[in-house]
Amino acid sequence: MCDISSKCVSAVYHTSWCPQTWLLHMLLICALIGCSTKKSISPESIPKDRQVNLAQKGSLPSEPVLTTPEAIIHRAIDAHGGKNTIRQITKGHIQSTLNTLGRPTRFDLHFQLPDKLSQICQDNIEGRERRIRVLAVNEETWSITNDENVSPINVPPKVLVKNIYPLSFLKDLLRLETTECTLLPPQKDDKKTMVGIQLQDEYGNNSFYFFDKKHGYLRVIETEYPVLRKSNNPLSLPAKRIDKKTFSDFKQIEKLVIPMQEVTSSNGKVSSRFLLEHFELLDTIPKDTFAIPSNITFRKKDNNDSK
């Protein structure tokens, strides 16, 4: 249950069904919030249209604000449970539902960092009930459809586990500590005062993170991507695509505070809704959770296999 774009999801549901492709897309759907090393940005680099949009939403320059991006990030990490608590996560059990293009898919998974996962996916496509197990163990990843059809998935277990929600949400908050950011003006959104930061990736794409000023929770991420036009007609396509993730329904689970709902949209159109129904940290994983079925044969690695 991890993140892909709405375009990829649409392609999955409008082409002939392929269990392996579908699984890979569904596993990567949830919104990776990850921030790799970013460029340093000056306040002058904030797009003018972004400044206008912030003002239109209700900028409040006279209201007291956190004065540095570092202060906002550190407060958010503490609000969601603290650095030490997040780093101590090793094993757990998650139940969730992902609604994409009006079709719900239920997930039930156990994980063990850094590279073990056992997940059951259940859905109904065109009247066909499907039960698909994804098993990631021993540097291999497999899908098992209806307990009989076995297919390898060319995604390393560590990648799948790293992108499990809400692990990705929490771990990527920590990554913001090492990211160069610029402070944005405060604004009003849904009657909440929000403080924000801007960061930029190595490709020049701008991301805007907005935090609830009252609690420090991360509530919105907007990322802008340039769109290549096929013509000079200004009405053909917008000059950029804006992908947005909105987090809500924050609940305390042990020492963590986690958003139980994530809504993903592109240019204002909702593409998926993710509902986290159960998240439990475990000291031990139930016996045989990661046991390898007899009908799985591990591939022999050669020098061309990726590490």
C-alpha cells in the first residue's frame, strides 16, 4: 500500500487485468511523502502565483508564527510522536481500505523492518472476487493469487516495507530535518491557521508542506510539476500539474499521532482515498506469518540482478 500517480492507477483499471502489474501499482499507491536531498532555495524563488494563492486563501502576516523552517519541522516531529518513538518502530500489524476510481481494496498486512512483509489484498473487479497475498522475504517478493497462482514481483522487499503507510509518513517527517527549506507566509485553510515550508527537488519541482499551527500536525502536501505543452494554445493544458495530499482524522496510537485518512488529488480532482482502520505496534510477529509456501521457488540470482 504505497504510492503511484493517478495516471498509473487509471491505466491499471482501463487495460486488461494483470495480477502482477495490478499488485505492484496497488502496493506503491499510498503517497510517499519522501524528500530526498533538496536544493537550497531563497525566499525570492517562491513562485509569484503561489504567493498570490496564499494571499487569496487568507494570509495572516500579523499573526505570530514560527520563524524558521527548522522550528516548524521539529515541532511537527514532536507532535507526531517524537524522533525516538518513530525510530523505535520495528514490527506491526495494519488494516486499511484504499478507494481508487470508486473501487475499494482491503489490505491486511504484517511487517518487520527492514525487509519482511506479508499482505493480503481483497477486492472485486467486474464481479470477480480476488484474494491476493504479497510475500516479501529473503530478498524476494511474490504475489499469490487465490492461493494458487504464483508470480514474482520485481520490487525489493526493503522498498515495499519502506513505503508502507503510515511508516512512510512518519519516516519522511524525519527526512525533512536534512532538507533545505524556505518559510512560507501563514495562511487560513478550513478555518485552521497553517504554517508552511517550500522545498525543491533536484529536478526543480516545488513542494509545499503545510502544518496545523495549533497542534503542529502535517496536514497538506502540494507538489507542482511542469507540463510540456503539445501546442502554443494556452487552453490546451495547464502550465503545471499540482498533486495534493490531504491528511485528516488524527489519532493517538500509543505514543504516536497518525492521520487515519489520506486523500490524493491531481489538479483538484480526487484520485484516491485511503483509510487506515487499524495500526498496532508489535513486539513479536505471529508464528508462520512470513513462512514460504511450498509452491514458491526462489529464483537463482545472477550478476545482472539488482542488489
